[in-house]
Amino acid sequence: MSSKAETAKAKAIADLLRQQVFIGVEASAAQENAAKSSSGGQQPRRERLLNVISVMERDNAKGSGPAKPRILCITVKRNRKVRLHKVKMNNNLAEISKTWSVDDVKAIEFKEPTRFSLLLNHKYDFSSTDAVLVEGFVQMLVGFCNKYSVKPPRYVNTVGGAPGSAPSTGSVGAIRPKSVFNRAPTLQQGAGPPAMPPMPGFDPGRAQMDGGSSESQARPRTQGRGHGPGPGDQSALMRRMTKYVADHGGDVSALVPMGMQQPVEEAPAMPADVNELEEEVDDVEEMLLDEAFMLSADELVGSFGWRANVDAAQLESRLLGELHKLESDNVRDMLEADKQVPKLIKELDHAIAHLEQMEEMLRFYSLELESMDDDVRKIQTENESLKVEEANQQRLLVELDRILKTIMLSEDELQVLRNESLETTDGIERVERVAASLKRMLGTTPGAGVGGLEATREKMKKYEFYSANFSTRVYDYLKVMFQFKIDGGINDKGRPAHRGIRLISGPEQVHRMMIKYAGLTLWLKEAKPSADKELQALYIQCMNMLYANQTKELVDSCRPFFFRYRHDVSSGGANPIAEFSFSTNVGAAATGVSGAPGGRRISLDGLSGAAHHVIASAVKGDSASASSGGVVPSSEMQPAEAFAIALDNVVANVIAEQNFISDLFHYVPPAHTRATRRLPQDRHAARDGEDAKARLGENATFYNWVTHRLRPIELWDMPRPKLDSKDVVTQTVHFGSVKEVKSMLDLLFGSLVTQVDSLVDMGTRFDPSQAIGMLVSVSKALDRCKGSDQGFLVNVLERCNDKLESTFQSYVSEQARAIEATKLVTKKRVGALPFARIFPRFIAHIENLVGDTGYTARAIADSTYSRISRLIFDTLESLLREAERNASNNADDKDAQKEQLNTHVLLLENMFVLVAGLQSYRTHRCRPYFVPMLDTYLDHAQIVQRKVMRAYIKDVLRRPMGRLTDFFDAVERCLSANKDPLATPSLAKGQLKKVIQAHSNSGMRENLKQLAKRVEKHFIDEPKLRPIVWQAITNDVLSNYQRFVTLLARSYKSTNLSLEFTQAELKGWLSER
């Protein structure tokens, strides 16, 4: 590499180090952050780079080893301390590995022009490719060691000392290897220019950039080594360096700073002697250190906006001028202030006079106000006395009025309690108003003076007598009315029916007629609690008879729909349950199919007359007779639908009954009653009841009931929210608890649990799959009662829910056992298996029962589909694996191969039936919410179908094309192993010729004809499947033919052999079938 290239490389390295590591002593914070980011996060050094050289290092302390590339740098800090650094490069990032001061340098040895060694903590050997750079670097290092080291190092194989003196260790003016030092200083004739002792660390452009601002770049040195600056010396450093470089044949343009004219290049001339060169180098080194030190002073002066090169006298004159200006301005301001003082004093005197006048006025006003205050205080005292007198008079009037009302009740009002009719609403309201007045009088305690009067005692005894008589009248009347109204509901034969099911409707009529007596029951509850309890017992007894009769008729009307499947089978029809059930024991075995040995007859024991009539009409088809009984069973109604109608009717009656009992006998806290009594749209109209609404926490006594016109909640068909226990306990009067209401319901609906269980048993007896549809109805009822106070009903429904879940899971397990018990015969073809046809119908049946609901039935149905589908696919896939394993283990056994083919045919038929059934359901009846799940079953079935189709085609093509296929399969394997098929004996030209002759034109046509007959025979039970299979075979034959032709052209082109039939002929033969 040339000296110029090495110099350029050294300059590039120096620029990189100044950017990442040595940023200069005067670098700003922004430059420091930029250097830190470019160096990968390491902290840069505030040092000026003076010289740099790229070397290969060999550490003598570690013995012989590979040389490592390193960079040696000489830097100076702000305190003029010189340092030597060893830097290593890693991915264009510089990192300092070692640092020494000049005192750490113990010895310097010049071994060769490009090799030198340094003794530091131990000895290092360095080598470079350019002797000039090595010589310049060592010269600078020795110069710094001589000037700044406490103890100069030892020099080995070098010449040191001042000009004209002997070599010494303490002071070295010029240092060279002996071979270099002894060269003649003059040029030989015809020789090129001598090599310049370089200064690699000096870069004028970089030095000025590191100096900070543009002013510091243009600023001349103000101080030399021991002498002042000369006039006109703009840059002594630059002139001396320019002369130094020009004298030694260097490029002067590289040293000219920006903004300066390039000096005129002089003729190169060698120094007079070696001492002059040494002195020049010494001056350059000292100037570099002085400029690094002076840059800090220049920066300080520049921060004040001053230029250091301006004359000091000019600066002093400017400062004195500004000082004189400030003093004159100060004196002028003082004189102006003296002129304003008399005017200010006059204004102050005027203000004081005004203040004294205002003070006199305020003193006069104060005396007047004190006089007025005494008058006002006297008036207030008189007013308070008058107010006390007026309040006493008002209290007296109120007390007298209260006493009069307490002891006075007219005879007409008392006659209302005895004789007023309780049949009409108006009569009941008049009786309640008089009874409320009587109750208020009995509940009021007279004063000590009034209570001792004989008249008062007689009045109170009279009122108690009337109260007892009225309580007896109310009890007797309500007892008769309860029995009469409930008996009327029992004997009512005109109850409504829904789709042939007799509904429970008697209690609703009783509730509407009896609720008007809610106020009278509250009177009994307070005046005669024992009579109230007896009345409750009578109501429960009578209503129990009503519910028992109507619930029995409800259950009987559901029987025809529950036994519909059994009636169809008994009349000789097909069992519809078998259409969607995998197990033959479901429906058929339980019903006793007509004509089967030991078949059971329909049992009509325990059915009411109406149910007998309905069943007989359904079996005989006598629609006129059936309609005469009022029950018209729909042949389309599923048992689950009948159960849903019956359950909804039962649930509605239980909810209504509990709410009615709570209203009639006042088991609902008043806050609950009042809060729900009015509908939201009516509350804004009840402005006259605001005072009653303010006393929601008071007891709903009979007096409050009448006074505030409270009414029952009604809305009995809606479950009411559950009340917190504290809302009941905080009432002063206990209106009953949840336990009391539950006890009444237990007595009232004693047979309800049995009736619901009977509905479940009958609905699932012949078709257990109906349990999932019934489960939907139960879940809806539970969701309706969620968070309500219907604890009794929730318990009944939860028990029913558990029973239905258990029944359906047993049904699913029976279906799974039926699938597992399916006998798969592969010795002969039996067509599609039953479960392949049943599974789509099974899904359609269950979805028809469940629908798009978010209840537990939805999750149970999805789990059932997954279980059944997984069992079907596992059964078919295990059959395929078993057949393939048996065929591979018995390759020469024709029976095993035949069983494998039969298995493929069997699986293809089953997959075709299964996929066709699922696709038909998806297209015609599947609801959108179920499409994603159905697609998963379709995808699985189609994957298995494609797998079996490939295996079947491979089997049936063995006979017409097996030898041809095996030959070209072997050719492909040979080519994949990078072998020549013609070089293989079994694939030679002769063998190919035999294979082609074995598959002649006529022979191939006959083989395809026999193949078509064989496929038709395989799928005789599924004619729709044959075209699909034949098309797949056609595609496979044509693709194999194309493969054969390609292999012939690739491997047997030189033999000129080809197949005797063409692709067009193959298409024609295949399309004939």
C-alpha cells in the first residue's frame, strides 16, 4: 500500500475516533450526546487527538500468538496531560482497551522501520505497514516523554539528544532507527522527493471544528512559548506547519483552513541540518498543547460577546463611557424627584382634613344607632310574648279536638259496621272507612285527666264491643265466600284449552273475585289473629281441592300426545322413533310393536273419561267424536311441546297463587307493596299520595291502608323480586316470613311434584329424546324465576331439571352403545350402515326440540353431537385402519385383499350417505346459528371420504394398470436417487417393452370395460355414488397417463418407445361407461 493510501487511512481512523471517543476539550453537550449515541452508549473522552497509527500488536508477556489489530493514539487533556491509548475496533465501533500516561512509558525500542516496541506494564511489540507513519508517531511520543515525563524513558536502538550533542536518555531532539538516521539528508540525482516525516495526528480542519465556534476558528494565538504575539501574525501555528510540510515535500493544501487563502507553494528545500528539523517538530508539538489550553480562555471571553483580538484600551474606554452615562442619569433622576416633594405634601394635608370630617360624622351615626337598638329590642320582647300566647291557644284547640274525636263516633257510623253490605266494592269501602275510625279510637290512649272520666271509659267499652262483633261478621262472611267461590271454580266445565290441552284456569277467577276483601283480612289480622289463621287454613283446604282436580285433568289431556308414537305402532304403522334413533330398543321394545310376540296392549287404566275418549278418537280417526270432548290432539305436536304447554300453565298458576296469598293475607312488607303498586307511567299522576309515600317505613296498619288508600300489588303472573331479610325484620309489625308462605304452598300444592314427575315420565317413556326439549321449557321457567321470591317453585323446577338431564344422558348413552354394537361385516358388501343414515336425522330431530336457546339444553345438545359424531367417525376410521393393516400383513392373501376392497366400498357408501344427509339438512332446514357446528361435521366426513376414495381407486386400478403403474413408480424412485433407469436391469429397455406390450390398445380398452362393470357391481346399492366414483377414477387414469408420457420422454427418449394408446383414446373409452 502506498504512503498516500496509508495517510488517508490514518486520517479516516482519526476522524472516526474524534466522532466516537475523543471529542475535544471544548466539545459541547450536544456533541457529547451525539458521540455517545454513535459509539453504542460508551462515554466519550474530552481529550484532543494529536496522533494516531494503525498497528498489529503482539503481546510478549503472553508468548507467541496471533497478532491483533489495534490503534495507538496520543491525546492531550485540558490540564495539558498527555496520554497514550490503545483502541480496538469492533463492527466500526471504537473501544479503548488500555490507557497510559507518559510516566508509564519505561522504554521505546526501534526494531525495524515498520516495527517498534514499548515497555509499559509489560513489553508490547507493534508493527505497521508504513515506515514513515511509524517514524512520525514515535518521534511525537518521544518528544512528549522528554518534556512531560518525570523520568524520561529508556531508548533502545535509537539516537537521542540535542543537536550537536551525544545521544542521551534524558532529552531527544530526533529519534530514528539507526538505519534510517544514517541516510544522507540530500537527494540523489534522479531520485524522487524524500519521504516527509509525517504528523498523522494533526488535522487542521478537524482542529478548527473541535475548537467550537467560527470565531474561535479564526482567532489567532495570543500567546507563544515565552514571548508575545507579533503584529500581523494571524496564525503563527499555520505558517510554521505550512513551512514544515512544504520543506519536506508534503501537500500544503491539506493544511489550509476553511476561509483562508492557500499559501503559494515554494520550491521544496531540505533543512540545513537535522537539528533544524528537530526544532521544528518540537515547536509544532508545543503549539498543539498551547492551543488546547488557550481554547478554554477564548470560550470564556466569547460567552460575554467579546472578541479576544480587540484592543484592551478600546474595551476599557467602552466600559468607562457606560459607567459615566449611568452616573449622569442617576443625578438627573434625583433632581427631578426634589421638584415633586412640595406638591405631594400639600395633597397629603388635604386628605387628612377630609378624614377628620368623616370621623365626626361616623361618631354621630353611632349614637343614633344605639338609640334605635334599644327601641327594637323592646319591640322584639313584646312580639315573643304574643307568639307564646298564640301557640298555647293552638295546642289547647288541638287537644280539645282530639279528645272530642276520641270519645265520639256517631250511631249511624256504628250501624254501617253492622248492616252495610259486603257484596259491592262501595259497601266494602264504607265499612273500611268506619272500621278505620273505630280502629284509630281504640288505638288512641286518652290523657290522664280525660281517661279517668266515666264517660270516656263507657265509650271505649262500647267501641270494643262493636269491634268484636264486626270481626265475627267479617270472619263468617269471608268463610262462606271462600267456599262458595272456590266450589264454583271446581264445577266450572267451560275452562279454555290450548291445542287440545285443558289448562288450569279456576284459580284465576277466584283471585279476581276475592282480592277485594284484602282490607277486611288485614282487619282480622290485627283485630282477631286467630280468626285470620283459621281463614287461611280454610282457603288452603278449598284451593287444594281445586288445584288437585284441574291438575289431574291437565295431565290426562297430555297423555294422547305423550303416547302418540305407541298408538301409531300399535295400529300397524312404522315406528317413527326409529327414524332418528340408533338403538332399536328405543320406542319399539317399550311400546310392544304390533304383531310382535308378547306385544303389550295399550293400557288405559288410571285415565279419566275425557282421556279415554280422546285416545279412542285418536286411534280410530274419529275427529268428530274427539272434538265433542273439547280436546283436539294435533298429530304434529311433539311430547316436548305438550309438556311445555302444561309446564307453563302450572308455573303461571304457582307464581300467581304465591303472589295472591301474599297480597290477600298481607305477607308482603309495606315498602314492597307501595314500591310496586303503581306502574311507572302512573306514578307521576299520584301527587296526592306524596305524604303517604314519605312514610314508607311505617307499618301498613289497617288505618294506614284505608287512610292512604293502599291497594294490593296484583300483577300476580309476574315473579316478584326477592326481599332482603332486613327489609322484613325492620318492620315493627311482623307480616309473615318466607317460611310461612312456603308452608302454605306445600299444603296447597302437595301433589304438584308428583304431577310434574308424571308428566316427565309419560313424555319420555316412549321417546326419551323428548327430555332435551322438555329441558328447554324447564330452563325457561327457571330463568323466569331467577332472583325472585319463588323459592317453592324453584325447588320443584330444579328437581325436574335434574331428572330430565339424567333421562337424556341415559338416552344418549344407549345410542352410543348401539353404535358401538354395530356389527361391521367386511367379507361381503352390506351397503350403508344404519347410523350413517340416522345421524343427520338425529341432529335435525334434536335441533327441532332445542332450537336457538342459551340454556343448558344447548350445551347438552352440542356435547351430544360431538360424542355421537366422534364415535361414528372413530368406528369407520378404525375399520379402515384394521383392513389396511390386515392387507399389509397378508400381502399374498387374496381374502385379505378382498376384505380391504370391501372395506373401502363400505366406507365410501357410508361417507356418501352421511355427507349427503348433512348437506341436505344444511340446505333445507338448518338454522343459521347451527351452520358453523354442522360444517365441522361435514368437513370431517369429507376428509374421510377423500381418504377412502384415494385408497379405493388405488385398489381397483391394480388390475387394469397395476404393472404399468409399478414400473413407472420404480422409474420415479430411480430418478429421485439420481440414477439412470436404462442402467437398471429391472428398468431397462427390454423390460419397458414388455410392459408396453402387456398394456396394448385392445387390452387396455378391455381392462377399462371390466373395471366399469366392477365399479357398477360395487355400488349397486348406491346408484348416485357410481358417477362420482367413476369420475374420480377417470381423473386418476388420465393424470397417470400424463405422468407415464412425461417419464418416457425424460428417461426413454433414446429408445423411441411409447404407449400404444393415446390420451384421447383413454378419454373415449372412459366416457363410454
